[in-house]
Amino acid sequence: MALRAAGIPFTERAYLHDPAVTDFGREAAEALGVEPDRVFKTLLADVDGRLVVGIVPVTGKLDLKALAAAVGGKKAAMADAALAERRTGYVVGGISPIGQKTRHETVLDETAELWDTVLVSGGRRGLDLELTPADLIRATSAVVADIAR
């Protein structure tokens, strides 16, 4: 795992994923007994022709205009799910910001810094990784900005 190789501490948090559930982040929060605002989802957007990762709380939505501004872009749109899966190597609902097939510019919502630890997908449905916001930033080379609404 990329985190181990980088010497970044983390905890694997596994839970039984219900295939009927489509709100993956809220399912994780409930199953793991953590505040939903601590669980972050990883989304890909096309910003002026390049893919950018946005990491926001599962309780919010990605503000595409703010994401574009955070990386010096003008226009952003959500990336196609199939493209996101191809470029990250993960399936939707299990896209992790860590260890992606292709490294992308990454922006983490500033609310992550309100928590001692946050949870992000571990690369498959039913597995989250818990780590400090500082370690998530280090692992992804993320910039921090207000990108959630």
C-alpha cells in the first residue's frame, strides 16, 4: 500500500457493504460509527481539460467553481464515471485519493482540518482508511481549499 511505503500511519476500517446501498459514504459512517462529516468522498472533475481530484465530506457536494479556482482553472465539470474508474484504477464508490493509477492534482476541502482524523475510501466498497488530515495532505500532495457546499 502507498501509505505504508511512504511511512504514513493509518488504520484500515472495514465494514460489510450492502450492494443495495448507493450512498457509500453515509453507509461507511453509519457502519463504522463515526460522524458523517469525518468521512470524505473522492471525486474527479475535468478542469480546463485536465482531471483534478476533489475530496469533500460525504455530507456535502463538490463546488466545481471553487475546485477550478483552487487549481487556477476557469471551468470544471464532473468527470465521466467510466473515465474516473479507468484513470484511478478504482470503482465508483471505492475511489481512493491514495494510490491511484495516475496521480492527479488534488484538492482537499478545508473542513478536513477540523478533525483529528478523517476517513477516505480504501480502494473498494467496504473499506475506509483513517488518517490525520496532515497525513492525507502529505500522501496526496493536496492543496487545501473551501471546495464543498
